[in-house]
Amino acid sequence: MSDTRTLTVTRRTSTAHRLLHYEGVCGNVHGHNLEWDIELVVSMEDAGDDEMPIDFKEISERIDSTDHAILLNADDPLLDIDNPQLVLGDILTFGSDPTTELVSQWMADRLVSEIDAVLEAEVTIKETQKYGMTATA
């Protein structure tokens, strides 16, 4: 068995989204101050002399890609305007509505697939003080 460590990361982002298929106010573009709690199992196998298998900045960059961005369903008609980035700013699109269920799984999968040293990821996104969603990869 390889030598591993557990890395915990807590970040906050201000992120907007719209749930295209939701019948109610969440069908409007709106934002949340998301709290990200992430736990990663990291392999030490390829750590150099500095004993650091990854730069923490690699994790932060992926989470920060959602900060002050708008998350949209790829079918959202907002994307049909001539230059949506000019109007909306940074946009991330998904194959379905960007719920916390989908986005937490997307981030967990992304961390495992894009960073070699990350063996497992558990990502919790708290959308409000009352509600959070956890996904693992």
C-alpha cells in the first residue's frame, strides 16, 4: 500500500447559478456564498525531496474557478446572446442544471482526474447555513 496523507481544504466563493428546470425563484439567476469543505487522500509516492506531492495552489485554482462565475446548464438560452461572457462574466457550463449535487460531484471528479497525486476526494458544498451536499470520487 502506498504512503498517503489527508489534505483538508476550506474555501469560500461567491458563485451564481440558475436552475433552468426549477419551477420557482431558483429558476432566476442568483448567487450564493458557497462554503467548500474538501478532504483529499493524497499519495506521497511521487513527492520530491521537499515531501510535497502537490502544490496547494493547484487545489485552490480549481475551486477559485467558480468564484464570481455563473454556472449554467449548457442548454440555457442565456448562452444564446451574442457575447454571453461580455454580459455575464465568467461562465461554466454543465450538461444539466448546476445544482449543488452536480457541482460537488463535478469538483470531486475534477480534483481526482486532473491532479495525479489526488487518489480520492470528498467535496462538500454548503449553499446556505442549513444545506450542504457531499460527493466523493
